[in-house]
Amino acid sequence: MPRSATTSDVFNAIAESRRREILDALILGEKAVGTLVDDLAMPQPQVSKHLRVLSEVGLVRCRQAGRHRLYRLEPARLRPFHDWLAKYEHALDARFDRVADYLMDLQQQGDDQ
């Protein structure tokens, strides 16, 4: 996939599993690149590359603190993904409701016999 497509939207940025691992690592608060390297057992250049992609789509923000660059999650940028996924969640919930209704019917039939 061309680089511009990868960095242009949230969907493509989070398609990479290592980027999702970085987002998971940042969920509790900001971390330095070195901490992410240690936490994820990933080479520093690879962490930096993924952080750059995540920054370009606005999923993470960086601030300088002395010699360290601290990254933090910007969860509001996940809203488009959340909104898109919600319609599938509703469809799945409806299917589970139908299964629950079916199981209740089976149970009632068993109780009637």
C-alpha cells in the first residue's frame, strides 16, 4: 500500500498490529519512546516509525520534556472508527438476541414436556 494511504486515515493507521500495540501501551498515559521500546520489546527505529504514522493521523501527540519525547494517546481521533464499528456491533447484538430468544423457546418446549 502506498505510504500516503497508510498515513492519511485512522483506519489504515490502526490496521498494523504493532501500531495497535503502541496505542494499547499509551492507554494509561504518556510514555517516552525508550519506555515503549522496553515495554513492547520492539526496536527503537520501528517504534519511532510507527509513532510517526500515528502522529500523522492525530492518534498520538508528542511533547518534548528535556531530552525525551513523550507520547500520549489522542482517543478522540478514534471516533470515526468507533462510529463505523457501532453499526456492526448493533447487528451482532441483534443476532445474539435472536439466539437468546431461540434458546428460551427451546427451554420452554422442554419444560412443557
